[in-house]
Amino acid sequence: MTKEDVIREFNECVKENDCNLDRKYLDKIRLEIIDLSQINGWCNFTYKLYGFNYDEDAIDRSIGFSVDSKLSLGEYVYGEIVSGTDFMRKDKRVRELIDKSYEETIDLINRRNWYKFWNWFKPREKRNVYFGSCHMFWYEQKRILKEKYNIDWKTPSERNPGVYFD
């Protein structure tokens, strides 16, 4: 599989748009592949998405998978967009409040000394694994958005009932 194959697969998924995402939004997203390499039976796939979640900054993602996998990387990236898009972020004011509530949630965690259980502040290789901690974080963020800003925000798990988050 080449970088060109992945870009082609991704563009086909975007064109088909099986999940009926907003076409204007989808057309603004660009995929840049940083690395697609094989080492000892494993593939490394690192990429950037520009325009994802209505942000101008690129997000970086990286996955590893077996060379025997039947994973379609183009479909994988499209799936990331489908499961990760928060359409409330389309409104700039709401997007700013969601971002602000994220920081407020981190502050709350630090004040309550929950940081011992929260690992996204550490580099990935130094994190402990606490399954379900994302749900605790999203619950607090949702509560802050509702109580402080009167925004009925949907967590990623609420937006994607068929996807399991750990």
C-alpha cells in the first residue's frame, strides 16, 4: 500500500459520504500523510488532518497495525472524521466555549487532585491505562457547559452510540 493508495481511498470515502456529513465541511478537510512504513511485520501510519472539527490547525494522528490487517486506511481516516466531528463546533462562539470548558475541566481535575487518574497530561508512552477515564472527563465538561454556558453538549460517546471509547 502506498501513500497515493490511502489518499485515493480517503477521497473515495469522502466522495461517497455514506454518513451524510455536511458537504461544505467535508470538502474543507485535507489529509496529509506523514509516514506509511513497515517494520518487523507492523505498519506505522502517521497523518495530519486539516480543517477537522472546524479548526484551522492540523491535528496529528498515528496508528500501528499488523501487515496482515485488512484495514483500509482511507476508510479508517473517514471513520475518524465521522466519529470525531462535533457539529456544535460549527458555531465559532460555541466552539470557543467548548474549548474553554475543556480547559476548565482540566483545572477542575487538578483542583480535586484527580490528576492521578487522568493521563492525557502526560506523554503517551508515560501514561497509565485507566479505561473509562474519558467518560469521566466528558461528564465534567458536559456539566460545565450546561451549568455555566447553558449549552446542551453531546459527548463523543453520545454522538456515536455504536462506538466504544475507553
